[in-house]
Amino acid sequence: KLSKRLQYIMEQIPVGSTFADIGSDHAMLPVAAIKAGKALSAVAGEVNPGPRDAASKQVATAGLGDKISVRLGDGLDVISPGEVDVITIAGMGGGLISSILDQGIDKLQGVKKLVLQPNVGEELVRRWLLDKHWVLTSEHIMEEDRKVYEILTAVPENSGVVAFISDDVYKEYLLDSNNGPVKITKEIAVRMGPWLLQEKNSIFTTKWISEIDKLERILKSLATSTLQSAETKYEEIAQEILQIKEVLSCSP
Ligand code: SAM
């Protein structure tokens, strides 16, 4: 059975798509997406032979060898430009996801949607999307087996969707905020997620309260450090904590 996380990712794939699942491991997502009638065909990309073999086996067992092409290769190397209209990359760090997108940027021509699920370093993915003119169209935070996952979807900036992460829209966001004028900088939005900030559900709040805990522990160790750089770092982190608290509305 598909995990809740992969199920949600699958739901983001528009019906009739051709998609590439990069780092597909057992090809669970492509198999489920074809079976559910979401995708017409898929590429399951894997850089490691072990998971690639597992993917091939899974695809053969499902009898979907004619619809899913399992390919061995690094990141987007496994697809040619214009071959797919959706790319999913899930279950890796945000740094790796952004470097896969960056190295394969020429393959993104014609891609209409990205569905990305970084395990950590979500801000690196948001930063990449912002820098490379992809519009973050939705963010979803969920919990499964006591782990928290964020699923980000994005479309190219020229697709007619108004960029959410732009200075103008941030200003609108500030005015729209129910909690009065919250000082939210672009850095905070990239770090925490503009849509998640707007929704501010309990999973999100719990995640950031625990992040504040971590930062406060770092702060404590910096306070006793004799390193020259510690003072600046202390100020930076103290400021960061303040900002996070402010947007969570839990400042004193
Ligand atoms: N996408 C699946 C999911 O979300 O359940 C599997 C996630 S698994 C933790 C990460 C997979 O990404 C591994 O099978 C690994 O071999 C693969 N991987 C790591 N770096 C990759 C790269 N540069 N290109 C393609 N696959 C990669």
C-alpha cells in the first residue's frame, strides 16, 4: 500500500500526465500513478543499481513494462528535454533536490509542474525555485509515522500564475494577514514556507516550536564560546528566533 506521503504526491500529478520520478527507489509512485489512471506513462530514474533493480522488478510484477521506463542515471540525466510534463522528486534532502534540478536545468524546458518533497532543507528548495523563476503554487505539511513531511508544488513563472514569492505579493500577504501586521521577511517566508505560514496549522506550529528549541540550545552553547565569530552568530540566531516567534505569534 502506498504511504500517505506518496499518496499525496501522487494526487498532485494532473490526470493524463507523463512524468518522471527521480530517485524512484522501488518505483512505488510511478506504479501507483499509472494504476490510478493519473499518468499515461512514467520514467523511474535511479542513480543506484540496487534500487533500480527493485524498481524494474516492481514494474514487471505490476505488468507495467510498456508504461514505465526504468532508467539508471544521475538526476535528470535520465530524461530528454520535452519528454515529460511533470517531475516528482521525493524523499531526499533539499540540497540534493536543488542540485538535481540545477544540474538538469535544460531538461526542465516544457515541464509544467514540479512536485518536490524534501526530507530536510526545505528552504533550499524554495530558494532554488525563487531564483530560477518557478512559482510555488502550493505547500502541504503532513505527519506520518511521527515524521513531518513538506510537499511543495511549483509551475514555471511564465505559465500565467502570479508569483507568490515576489516582493509585491509579500506586501499583500502582510495586509491580508489575520493576525495584524506581522513582520515577515522574504527570508522567513523562504525558510518556513509562504503557504504554510498562511495556514499555520498545528503540525507546522509544532515543527517550528521544536526548531526554536534547537536554536535556543545553539544559542546557549554560543554564549559560552570564546570564538570571535560567536558573538555575531549569537546575534543572528537570536534575531532568527525572534522572527520565528513573531510569525508564530508566540512572542511575549
Ligand atoms: N522517492 C522515493 C520515496 O520518496 O519514497 C524514494 C526515496 S529514497 C529515500 C531516495 C532515492 O533517491 C534512493 O533510492 C537513491 O538511490 C536515489 N537518489 C539519490 N541521489 C540520486 C540522484 N542524484 N539521481 C537519482 N536518484 C538518486
